Amino acid sequence: MNVKSKLIWMIAMGMACGAAHAQTKVVVDPGKRYQLFEGWGTSLCWWAELVGAWNESNYAKMLGSVVDPDTGLGYNIFRYNIGGGDQPGHKHLTKGDGGAAVPGYKPTEKGDYDWTADPNQRNVLFWLAKKVKNPIFEAFSNSPPWWMTNSGCVSGGVNGADNLKSDYFDDFADYLSEVAKHFKQEWGITFRTIEPFNEPSAGWWTANGDQEGCGFKNKQSEMIVELGKALKKKGLFPETSVSAADESNIGDALNRFNSYSSEARSYMFQVNTHSYSGYDSRGKLYNAAFAADKRVWQSESGPLHRSGNLDITLWMADVILHDLRDMHASAWVDWQLSDPAENWRTIVADHKKQTFSYAPRFYMHAAFSRAIRPGSRFIDSDNSNTLAAIREDSSLVLVALNTGSSDVKYTFDLSKFESIGNKAKVHRFTLPAALKADSDINVSGKTLTVTAKAQSIVTMVIENAKGGVCEASEIIPYVKIHNGGWNETTDVKVNPGDSLVIGPHPWDGGRWTWKGPNDFYYLGREVRFKNMQWQSSGVYTGTYVNPYGCESTVDVKVIVDDPEHPYVEPEKPDTGKVALMPRIAAGKVAVSKIGGDLLISTNSVRAPMMLTIYDLQGELLMRRQIDGFAIVPVAHVAQKPYVVKINSAGKNVYQKIFR
């Protein structure tokens, strides 16, 4: 080897060694707070159609491994498939070892409901309802009953066309809501949401296929509204609301949500998407949903459009990490955890022997789900291969994923915490299928250093994580009159008949809400007024919650210059202090905090009213319909400052922060 070749070889070896021991600094910022995590889950179809036929002692063992938070997966979210039920004589629903043939509850149009249908999936659901702490149940439909479809077949329409008959939207809504009503009243199962679609824009649902499916490229808003109305009519809404649209591609989910009417959105508290593709739209979907005060669920995923040669288990770990990190999903739900296909399954089930074993994905999922528990709040970490979350017990969870072929040394900077524990409990997932505890790592000077081996996951838990400063965004108030230019001001004077736009910055990201005179309430950034009259004079308060959950406000005083109706200064704003015996003005609502209860009263008939309680990051803590007087226990949801809002007849009649 000549001198030049030797020099090149030495440089190359030095670079290789440097890569193998590369050190990456990661700053963790508890002041930048994202979604409140609701949990991990799976759909029940199709595996529950088969497992639910096992004897109870056998399926109880398998389900125990699904829900146990210490030795299993710790799942707490379950999606029940309301089957359409195919036309008699059709035998083509063969997917999932036959589990795809999900029975429907109304086999004929003129006949009665058959509540004995689908016993196997219900066996699994009922067991989960008894054994899981605070489970969340969602119902979803792959297809309407066969007699509602254009093709007469629940696997899809001719050439993938929309398959619900045009005059059966209300019938389909009645079917889904009736099933939900029966589950609640007769079996004690309340579905928090109902999803009427499944990959509705994909175009691959055709007649005589091997699984249920229904094209729904058109009129999704109309279907959501019909379902919302049916739920409301049967007394199920808002406890049971609508979710949509479970598109296969995240970009499609974004486009569909942006197209929904305001009426459709009023029945939705949740945006569902599958994460098979469209990954560059993750952040955009979250921003759109957050601005509209909706949570985002990743409601189904798997290696449908897998690319590259990365091991399938680590490939799915990367999907999970970025769905939580970039899309800020409030839940991560697997397709079906016991799929017959090797690359798709987490648990291997032998339905003849009624036995099961764990696939590699089981241990990978557990590396996330045993540490990041429901109630955790995700916070910022500035490396794209990491996750950070604060649990309800004030423990910090750090996850580092290394899909590369060389080891990576991570140094976590925890200096933004007011205080932090001095030890990190460590678990490591390694291929092909191992999740093992490792030695504790010291936290010294609010710094933690860990080596993530090639193609592995490291999960760390540190107790007593406290503090973090939430930095609110600066608001720049802009207004314009008619079609004139924008002016930066908080004092506006217009003439009767003028139009006005209030359009402050920040203009993207975050969530804007406005309240003002005459019970004015608006969700959105730009507020537009036409033909303004003296009644619109007053102070309009805009509240901006930035993507980190930090709140800032701006007051814009608007005066309509009408000599016959001069402007009168409003009363001073609420100081936020709680009066035990408030005076109730005519037509107003009063809320008092007494111990762990809210006492709500009014001197006029306002029924029904909608009570919502949010934390200061905008996460929904409670939503309840009340009459003109109510005592509402809040101790279990309101451990920290929270916002109480009361809406009546579509108008905001009360809003206040309680501390």
C-alpha cells in the first residue's frame, strides 16, 4: 500500500469509526407541549371473529397479553367493526382466514334486527370492557348492509364507484346509530365515536371482493351530518360523536377534512386517518385539526406501502414514532394485531389449537406502549429519531430509535427542566425479537448519555420530571375596512354599513378563538363582518393557542360610529376569581366552584346547554349536556387550571378560567 492509499484508508477508517460512535445532542423542552395521549389500540376485525370462538379461558389468556401494561402491550383502545352483512349466497369474504365475513345486525331491509349476530367479536369486546381500566371504544363501518348498496354487495361497487344508494344516507345513519344505542342500553358499551367510512376515497372497493368496503368519494359531509343527527335524535350525542374519514393516505384525510361543512364538523370531535402513506402531510393534518379544535387519531396502520429494505419491525417502529412526533396523534391504533400475514401481525394465533405466540412486532410495540401510557403529554425533543413524553406520574419517557447500521450515542440535554431524577430505567429492543431491561443510566448535571445500538430501540424512564416554561406567541393585530389595506391596530372605528376583517398574526399553526359582544363566538383566525351596525360595537378578544399549547390574547376594540347609538364602555373583564354566590344578571349563566364541584345556575330557561372543559393547552377534558341547573363533579378531570365553556342554542354564553 503506497503512502497516498494508506492515507486515504486511514481517513476512511477514521470516518467509519466516527460514524459508529457518533454523538448526537438532543434538547428536550418541557415548555413545548403537544398532544395529550389517549392510548394504544387495535381494531377487532378480523381477528376477534376467530379468537372470540375460542373457549373463554383460552381467549382470556391471549387478551390478557394485549391489555396488560407491564407484561403485555397495555392496549386500551378498541375499534369494533359494525358489519354490513353480505347478501345471502355471497361467499367471497375470505380475507383474514375467513374473519372478514363480519355478520350484520339487519340482514334484510324489511326484517327485524338480529341482536344475536356477530357473537364472536362481541365476546372479545365484552371481555375487554370488563378487564381494561378506562377503555375507549370506537365503532366503525366498512360497508353498509348489502341491501343499501348499489351493487347489492358489501365488498364494493362496480369499478370502485360509490356504493351507498343515494336515498339511503338516512337509513345507513339510522342503522349505525341503532346499533350504538343497543350496545349502550342493552350491553353497557358506549362507543365514544362512530366512523361511517373506511378508506372511502381509495377506489379499490369492488363488487365480489374478499373483504367489506365501500367507496365514498362524494358527499362525505352529508353522511356525517346524517349520522350526527341520528345520534342526537336518539340521545347519544355528544357522548357518542362522529369521527372521519379513515382515509388510507394522510394527504387524502387532510383534503377531506378541509372540505367538510361547518355542520359536519359540529358533529365531529375527532379526525381519523390511516398512516399507510402521505407522510409529508402529517404536520399539515395536525395543524388543520388543531385549528378546528379536533383531536387526531392514527386509527389504522401497517406495511401496506412499505419501501426499502429495512427490517419490517423497525420500519413499523419508524411509522409509530413519526405518527406520534410529526402528526401528534392522540392515539395509535394497529390494523389487526393478529393478522394471518407475517409482516402484519403482532401476535401469531393458531385458531385450531386455540394457542398463540408473539411475533417480533409484539416486543417492538411494547417498547413504546409499556412506557408511554394513556394520560402522557408529548413534549419537544429536537431530534427526529426521538420521542419525549411526561407521564401522569411526572416521569419523563425518552425513546430513541436507531434504524441505521452503526451505533449512535445520544446526549439528552434536560436543562430546561426545573428538576429531574438522577437515574434512568432502561429497556432495549433488539432484533429479531427481544425487549430486555438494561442497567440504569445516571443523570448527571441534567444530562443523560446513552448509546443506541444499530437497529434497536432504547426506552428510558426518569422519575420526578418537573418544570418547563411555556413561551406564548406574540400577537400582531391586523384589521382592514372594506377592501383597503391592512392596518396594525387594536382600535377600529367604522361607519354603519361598513365591512371589517380582523386578521391577526400568527397566521398559520395553532388555534384561534374569538368572543365579543352579544355572545359572539368564532373558531378561526380571520373574523369577517358585513354591514356592521351599532350592536356590533365592543371589545373582541382573540385567544391564540400556539402549537406548543401556550396561550396569548389580544383585545380589539371596534366602534361603529352611529350618533344615535353612542358606544358605551363595557364592564371590566372577569378577573378569574371565583365567587361562591355570584349574582345572576337577567338571562345570564353563573358558575361557582365549591370543593370539587361546579355549581351551574341561570335565572332563565336555557335547556339544553353544552358544558365543555378544556385544559390550558386546549385539550378536551369533559363535554356534557346540562339543563338550566347542574352540579358537575370536576375533581377527577381538573387537577390543574382549566377553562369552562357553556354553549346554548349555538352561542357561547359563558367562558372562564378556573384555577
